[in-house]
Amino acid sequence: MSYGTIAAAAAALGLLLGAAQEKAPKSIKEIMKDHKGKESLVAKVTAGKGSEAENKKVLGLYEALATFKPPQGDEGSWKEKTTALVGAAKELVEKKEGAAEKLKAAANCKACHDVHKGK
């Protein structure tokens, strides 16, 4: 492999990673736009009506959420809750039986907000 080919591949990878980072949510508030409400994306996928792309988007949102620090409360609790969200969303993407119900339980707003929602 030539140095030119390696450089071109590295540049292409850099562009792909940059594009992925640009699309990543920049705040918890941004993620919550797709998470909360009866008409939200999360409500749609937990009802079993999400497309493959929508299921993957939810997974990406929860993976991003797990990278943030909680606005308040214990970081161990935050990690536990976000890990459950990511795991359930992965199962949904993998089309595992019962995944939508598992995600719905993990996406319990009150359980997270009581200990982590900032002011």
C-alpha cells in the first residue's frame, strides 16, 4: 500500500468521524427532544412502530446521553440508568424479543428526573 493510499484512507476516515460528531447531540436537552412526550421518537419505537433507522437513532441518542455527566446526583446512578437505556436500545436494533418493553421500562422519565434533573 502506498503512502498516498494510506493518507487518502486516513482523510476519508477523518471526514466520516467528523460528520458523525457533527450529528451527535450537544446537550442532554437536545436528546430529550426525541425522548419525551407521547408523540416522541422514543414513544414511537417503544410502541414497536419505529423503522430500523429510527431504532438506530434512539440507540445513538442514548449512547450520546451516556457520555454526559448528570446535572445533579450520583454519577454511579447515572451510569446505571444510561447503561440500561443503551442496552435496551441495542436489543431493539438487534430485533430481540421484548426489547421494546425493556426500553420503555428503562426510559422511565420520573426515575431519572427524581435524582438527576438539574434546575
